Amino acid sequence: MIIRTIEERIKRYLESKETKILFIWGPRRSGKTTLLKKYAQILNEPTFNFDFLSDQELFVPDREKLAKIAEEHKVILIDEIQNYPDATKVLKLLHDEFNIKIIATGSSELRQKGQDFDSLAGRYIETFCLPLSIEESIEFKKVKSYEVAKQSVSQAKGFIKWGSYPEVFLEKDETEKIRLLENIFNTYVLKDVVSIYDLKDTKLARDILQKIALQIGSEVSLREIASSLQANIGTVSNYIEIFVQNHVLIQIPAFKTNLRRSISENKKYFFLDLGIRNALIKDFRDLELRPDKGNVFENFIISEISKKKKNDNLLLNLYFYREYSGKEIDLVIEDYKKQYKTYEIKLSKESEKSFFPIESKYYSINIVNYFEKIQAIGE
């Protein structure tokens, strides 16, 4: 079984006196259910799944009925928490009245769509279960320390081609990998997200993602996308924001300074999982054969840094920077102390030194050194 980075945080939660609700957010098929079942076995506790009406009916917002559940379990484990409209009321009652540990998994709709989620303020902590990180894949393969540099190059090429959803990563047959990715895209990215948010046009959602898939590494103009698809710019913006909230896209804004040299008002968008991107545009060529290899490598790095930020709970902001002259920095990382690191992301070539107008540390990331550079982020 793959050991996930967030397991250390789950263990600390279970061993502590903490009784706030632990939410584990993430897209479907990212491993949340597998993780919950693992701890159900360890704790000898059942898993309640709010996909099932029978389990929802056990958790009515009634103190006496919830008291019976709290008496029977030392930890309550709930999967797909977002599917029960009264989930927030139930969780609030269980926390306030019975002081019991609760681990609940779900996609981010519970928070994003409301359901009085604000009423849980101060009552929860949260972590994320995303598609596998490169670090998790290296650990799973039990790579010897002296082989990590070589293996990380191979793993990067695999992630760029197939992405890193656990079931896709574990599958050996390439035809089956493609089938799995198409299924994840059609059932989660399109069907689930579109239906949950009551989006009116599935074709428009797909077309928007296809437009972005062909522009990774470049600034995206919502106005141009809307015009090319003959759609309202507000609708396009809303669809994209939903895909960002639900771990399909990563949004990177432009860094602004008061030096009036930064020009961009647009944002860049990357896919959290490149397998989904490749399924969308039906391109599973090896990295060396791709005309967009520089852009997909940049996407890979942005994705891995975003996962590390979530997995390690790092207080970092990610930007890109471009000046009127056309000079551009691929990635600017800002910490909570307003300290900056700038990164040039190139598949193989060492780039020029940073021209960032604020004091910062400069790094160049390529396919050979990326693993150590990403591991060092946050230090």
C-alpha cells in the first residue's frame, strides 16, 4: 500500500487530545476512501459513507440519536461528507455535545458551496489528499538514496505522461491507464463537478478546459476564451473558478510591485494532474516526442510544488512575474514573512540570473535537480 504524506498528520491527531473535526479534502479517486478504510482497520471502527442514504439516516441532527453513536465509537469516520445536506449541523452537534474525534473526508464542495460551513469555525482542522506527489512515489518504490536522482527523472516522465492518480500510477497496462484517466475525467471532472454546481453546459466546461490545456505556461485571457467560445466572460470565469476550487486547475496570478514594471493582469493556469490534461487533449506521447515538452515540464513542477504546499501545510503564495520589457520569471514563492524565492523552470537549460526587483533568492529548476529543489521548499 502507498504511504501518504498526510498519514503522519492523521497519526498525530489520533494520538493527541485534540477533538476538533479533522477534514481531509481532495478530488474523487485521489485515495481518501482507501486512507479512511486503512484507519478503520487500525482503529477497529466502521466507516460511514454519506454516499449511502442508510448512513445519512443514522446521523440526523438530534442529540439523543447522536449520543448513541458517540457512545459506541472512540473515533467517528465519515466518507463523502459533502453528500449529506445536514452534515454541518450534525458535525457541530457531535463536536459541541460529545467532544469526540471525527475524521471526515470529502471534496471541497462542503466548504465552497456553503451548507452553513461557517458555523464550524474554530471546530475543525484540515488537510488534503491529492493525487500522489513525486516524493510519495519515490518512497513507494523504495528507491535507494544513491539512486534517487536517476529515479526521479524517470518518475517525472511518468507523471508528465500519466499523471499521478493512485490507481493510474499502480496500473501497468498503458491501455488501461488511458481508460482509467478518461473515466476519471468524464465522471469526476465533468459529471460530478458540473452536476454539483448545477452548471448549465457540460460542453462549455469541456471546451474551456481544452482551451486552457493548450495554453499551459502562457497567460490566459478569459476575454479571449469567452470570445472564441461565444460565451459570457462571467460564465467562463465562474467555470474556471470552480475547477480551481475542486483541484482540477491551479491558478497562478501575476506578482505586482509598486515599481510599475509588472504588466500582466492575466493569470496562468496549470493542471493539478497532467494525466487528466493529456486525456482531455488525447496526447500520451513520451516527453521527448512532445512539441510542448517545456510547458508540460513547467506544469509538472508547479503541480508538485502545489502538492507540497498542501501536504506540508506551508504558508506560501505562488506567483509569476513579467515586466513590460517581456522578461519573465516562471515562479515567485512568497512566504508569510514576505521573503521571496524566484525560480526559472527549464527542462534542461540553466537560465540567466533573476531580475526580480525585490531582494530574493534565485534558483534554476531542471529535470535533473528538480527533486532536491522541491524538497527544499519551505526550509
